[in-house]
Amino acid sequence: MTSPSRTRRRFDPAPLYKALFLTLVAAFVTVPLITTVLGGFKSLGELRTNPFGLPQSWEWENYWGILASKRYWMLLRNSLIIASLSTFLTLAVAAMAGFVFAHLKFFGSRMLGEYLTLGLLFPAATAILPLFIKVRDLGLLDTYFGVVLPQVAFSLAMSILLFRRFFKDLPPELLEAALIDGCSYIDYFRHMTLPLSRPILATVGTIAFVHSWNAYLVPLVMLNSDALYPWPLGIMVYQGEYSAEWNLILAFITLTILPTIVLFLLAQKHIVAGLTAGAVKG
Amino acid sequence: MTSTVSASVPRPRARGSSLGKLLADDKLATIALFLPPALLLYTLFVILPIGEAGFYSAFSWNGFGSPTNWVGLDNYRYVFENRAFGLALRNNVLIIVVSLLIQLPLALALAIALSERFRGAVALRMLFFLPYVLAEIATGLIFSFVYDGNYGLLASIWRLFGAEAPHLLASPQTSMLAILIVIVWKYFGFHMMLYIAALQGIDRSLIEAARIDGASRFELLRYVVIPLLSPTIRLSVFFSVVGSLQLFDLIMPLTRGGPADSSNTIVSFLYNFGVMRMRVGFGSAVGVILFCICVTFAFTYKRWMMRDD
């Protein structure tokens, strides 16, 4: 491979290949993202002639128009409400159940535990039609809770599993000592378990929030009125209305993924840990 | 020890008689309070619907009133006779194959390259993970711009070479290819992170020892690193398959399953043919089939591939 320089120090091409490889992949990832952001600043005509470069004239009104519209803020508000409710309910319900499975043995606890892990095996899509009928019969169609409750239910299996493992790994002497002192399980849960569980709360909370924030299928089936749409539904409607005006659509995409990117930059450690946690140890 | 704990725990209330009985009651109360919310939600929205899917799949029903038109297994026959369902199955298999043959090796190579410490390694990891965090809908829309025949990036690259741009998403021959590229773009970072986490757990001295023994780069990879990573690789294969079986959100903004049903997955087939037309029985049958595929795969894979983990 490098025969002429064999006697001297061998030239090693590996770092060069590596740099080239990483640059190519980085370009593969960033080019679509950057052209999306920049595309939002261009006029439609310029988008066609100059898709890659910086805009010749920055058309701020694409972005300002969207930021000034009620629609954009309503979509974000709906998404925020749905994702927050889902996250809060998932944390509360799953932490309590995880606590029971971690510390309390009772008749049938093993079986119930296995019953709950069945949910890991199939996605919500398998039962989406019966789920729709159930939500309709409960009178929850076209309400936030019609989206939130199924989302929480489908995230329970994984969340309970994560909580149970974390609670089990807490030093058992703590619980024994507290019980001997006459502390009830419920008080122990509130005053000892929860304060010690910030990392797992952050992890499970992140998974629940990101999944709900990005979710499409369940809201699509459960919601009818634009006023309740979270942003993934809203942006599809927007794209349908402005089908050929790509500069506006790109600006809208940029503004809707902006919160995700900001959150990702702020909390990358938690997000990476959270989104891979279920996988690594599940 | 006891004193340190009771300092941060509320003072015990004075309790009279047998401590054991009280503890048992406390246990019961905790179970009665903590378990029902989870069990109720889970049973109502996860277990019952999948059971009901089995029930509804035996009826021809539009969702109004109650199902009365019993058709036995006809819905399953219609599903399997449907040409679009065959295509959807083929597409799911295709997605799995591409995930295994292109996405996972790419993720592994990147993980190995980025597990060494150098300037920018962490930033690159985060950059490559970013697509996984973005919503499928946003990703799909971004790429429907990339592929757009008039304004898209690909079109302008083509024009640079003086060629007429192909409409990748508009042709049944290329729609799936276009989607597969997006899938790799979106998900390789997730698998890369799994591998990086696993590589950090590897005992470096094993690699050093092999290096001192004169192993070449390839041998190091083939006989040391990959065997050490095999539990993670098996896990990552599992996630690729399960993820591809439920792929839906990405399909809708790109093609909605078209043209001519060339790019449906099982779930988008279920949506287009079951939900959109409110054919509850037919859609439920598709759901049941998907359920069986998922469960069968999970059990056999766990039994055969992950039994030593």
C-alpha cells in the first residue's frame, strides 16, 4: 500500500479516510437541515435558482408572518399542553406502579408484572381502530385527554420497567430502617424514593415528552378540530394549503422544529440518556 | 444508621398493638392506592383494544351502531388477497434489510470512529443523533422538499449536470428508494449512540492486548470488537425490526403510501384502507396480523438470539 516509504515512517492513510468519512456523513446530515433553515429566508424564485447558498436578499417576512400568526402559537400551545399532561400522568402513574413492583410482594404480583410488560411487544398502531372506538364511546373524541390517555397507557410498560429497576437498585437498608421506624410505604415513597429518583424521573419524563411532542398517529385519529391540533397535524394542514410555496413551508418547518433543537442543545445529556436508556437496559 | 434515616423521614406516629398487622395493612393500602391507576389505564387502552381488534375483525362494520354483520375470517382473506398489502409487507421487509445491511454497519463504523477522543468528537455525536430527536413529520416534510422535482436539492444537483430532474417520490419505481434514504438519515444516529455506549463499557486492555499481539485493524474489528459488542448488535437489530414494523409517520408527509400503493408500510396500509374508509373489521384484521408478526418476532428473537443476555 505504501511501499516507497517503507524504510522511513510509514504514511498512515487511516486518519485521512476517517476524516473524509466523517465529513461526508456530517454533510449528509446537515445539508438538508441547513437548506431548510436558509430556504425559509428566500423568495420562491430564488429557492429554485439558488437552493444551497445564502439568500441574496433575506426575506424576513416569511418568518415574521408565521411568528405573527395566531396559528403557529396555537399549535405550539396545543402540543405543549398535550405533551405536558402526558409526561405528568406517565410519571405519576408509572412511578407509583413501579414502586409497588419494586418493594411489595403480594399474591399475583409476578403475574401482574408480566401482564404489564406485554405492552412492550406491540405498537399502538395495531389497535388504533378499536382504540378510536373506545375513546369515542368514552366521549373523549376531539379532546386533549382522548390523545393523552392512550399515549400514557402505551408508555406505561416501558416506564414502569425503568422505575422498578431504579427503585430496586436503591439501598434496601433505607427502606428497612424507615419501616422499623414506623414510616408507612406511602410516606417513604413521597419523602425518600421520589427525592432520590431525579435521574430516572428526568429519563422517563424526557422519553414521554419527546414521544408525545412528536406523535402523529394517535392525535390524527382522535382529533377533528383544528383548534386542538398539535403541531405535527397543523404543519401537515399548512403544507396542504401552501403546497407549492416551499419557502413558506420551510420557514414553518424551521419554526416548529426550533423548540426541539433548543431543548436538545440545553438538555442533550438527559435526552440521549433517556432515549437510549430503554434500549440499553430494556 | 437508623437515626440518619429518621432524620429525613417524618417522625413515626405512635402506634399501639401488633406492628406486623399494621405493616400488612399499610402494604395493602399502598397496593390499593398505587396500582389501580396504571392497571386501569393499561387494561382499558392497551389490552382491551387489542382483544377487541380480534373481535371486530370477524365483522364487516363501519363503526356506527354495534357490529352485527358477522363475516368470519373473510376480512383476513380480503387483506391477504389485497395487492397493496403484499406490497406493504414487501416494503417492511425491504426496510428491515436496509436497516440491517446499511444502517447498522454505518452506525457501527461511526461509533468506532467517534469513540476515540478528539476535538469535535462529542459535537459530531450530537449532530448525528439530532435527526433521531426530530419529529418524523418534520423529517418527512424536509425530505419532500429535498426530493421535490422543481425546487428540491436533488433537482438542482441534477440540473447542474444538465439533466432533467427525476421526481423520485412520484414514481412507483423510486418512491421506496427515496424513503429508505430518509430512514437511514433519521435513525442511524440512534444505533450509533447504542454502540458508543457499549464501546465505552468495553475493557480497553483487551484491545491493547490484541494490538500488541500484532492484530491488524480488520482483525481487531472482526475478532475483538464485534464479538464484544454482540449483545448490543443483537439489541440494535431487534430495535431496527420493531421500529420498521411500526413505521408510519415518516410515510405520510413523503408519499402517503403512493404512488399506486408502492410505498405503504403495514401501518400506513392499515391507515389508508382501514381508518380512512372506516372499515373497522378490515382494519382490525390488519392490526391483528401486525400484532401477530410483532409478538411472534419478539418471542422467537428473544428465545433464539438473546437467551444468554
